[in-house]
Amino acid sequence: MSIIEAGLAVADLEGWVPAEDGKSISKSFEFEDFKQAWAFMSACADKAEEMDHHPNWSNVYNVVDVALMTHDAGGVTEKDMKLARYMNEVSG
């Protein structure tokens, strides 16, 4: 699994930004309320389990902050890109 330069990785991913160290990409998702934020997290959790690829994330009320990196590769890989695209799709 090859590492993708974080800056290049986010070029076609709306709202995602590379970390300063270039080892992850992140995005904040804002929803109308907690219930919508939780539904988003639930959908993404199912996809993450299916992919065996789990995000670093936190939730406060209607905001979900996500950081993606492939830990065993030490950076951003196609797995992160796939999960980021999925998260953008289900976020509405």
C-alpha cells in the first residue's frame, strides 16, 4: 500500500485538508443536530468496519471532527481516500 502525499490526496476531496506533517487528512462535518451527527457516525462506522480501516474522530453535539491516516503505512493511502469519499457522500 503506497503512501499518497497528503496535499495531493485532498485535491479532489471537498473540505479535506492535509495535516502540517503530511501524515493525515482531516475534515470537520457540521450537521443540523446531534441526531444527524450520530447517524453520520453510525454509517461511517459500518463502512470503517467493512474496510477494516478506522478513523480518528470526535463528536461534540452537531460537529464530527475526523482525521484519516493508515497507521501501519505511516501516512495517507488509498484506504483513506476511499473512506474520505464515502464520508463526503453520506454527509449530505
